[in-house]
Amino acid sequence: MNTTDRRAFLFGLSALPLAAAMAPRGAEAGLLKFRLLPEASSVAFSFKLAGIRRTGKMPIRTAEIDIDRGDPQYSTVDVTVDAARASTRLPFVAEAMRSFSVLNVDQFPTIHFVSTRVRPGPSGILAGGGEIDGDLTMRGITRPVTFGVKVGPATKGDQMAMQLIGDLSRSAFGASGFSELVGDKIQLDVMATLVPG
């Protein structure tokens, strides 16, 4: 997705409600369950290597999203990322990232996020943006994190697109290897495409 397409996509998410799934309080009660389309979902990340911004990606292994139609704050998000398949445009950097001193994927092949609280923005619906608090587990260490969230329709009528954006400190999770070359702050951009079910 190029920069223009991404900006248009994000504008669409902020402008469009997600119909009945994101209706304000007073709508029909109940949860809408969504499952992941792996081929249309991934985690992009960026970091500084010797002062230069670099990017990479990891596939999402599983995602379970439950949207509370009556009150979005009771919605839940559960995402597992395949850290063992992390990649960058520089293969030697990807190999170092997967090594014992950083992600240690031989022992901890996945990264897991589970929400603890969903906070819709001023509009009261997640299509207008909001924040998700949750617990992120990486290298066997669990820490609280907060992501910005937007949801909206994807390319087909029965699909939903969800974006989570946030920063984390890799050293807080023990992934502190190569600190003389690689910055501590990692920026995450999770793009998940989901279908009902």
C-alpha cells in the first residue's frame, strides 16, 4: 500500500462508522465476533539502526476480535504475532533481531497482545478512533501497553479493517541486544483484516 492509498484508507476509517457493529449505546445488545484473514494482515515495525530509520514486518498468526455493539468499551482484542518470521530488507539485521539477545525466537516464537480495556474516542464509536490498553507478552515478559485504534470497512462489505499503532521499549522486554547500534524505541503498526465468525 503506497503512502497516498494509506492516507486515503486512514481518512476513510476516521470518517465512516462501522454500521451496526459500532452503533452507540442503545443499539441491539450482543457481541460480533471476527476472525483473521492472515494473507491480508501483518505487523509493520520501525526502528533506528545507526541513526537511520529502518522498517520490517511480522505476520499475524491469530487474531480474535469481539465487538460489543451496545458498548464498544467492552470489546476485546487478542492478537498473536509470529516473531519467528520477522523480516526486514536487510537479511543480516533480521537474523540479529531473531537472535537470543533480541527476540530469542527459538524459545519465544510469538508475541501476544490481549486487551484489558477499550476506550472509544469522543464519537463513542471505534470507527472514530480510540485507544486500547492491554498486556503485551514478548520473550516471556508481560508489560502493559496502550495502542491507538481505528476500525472500519475493508475492501469487501463483510470484512473489517483494524489498525493498532503504538510504541514500545524493547529493553523493557529484555530485547536489549545490539543497543550500541539499534535504538530502544520500536514503533508498531498492526493492520488486521477480519471477517465475521
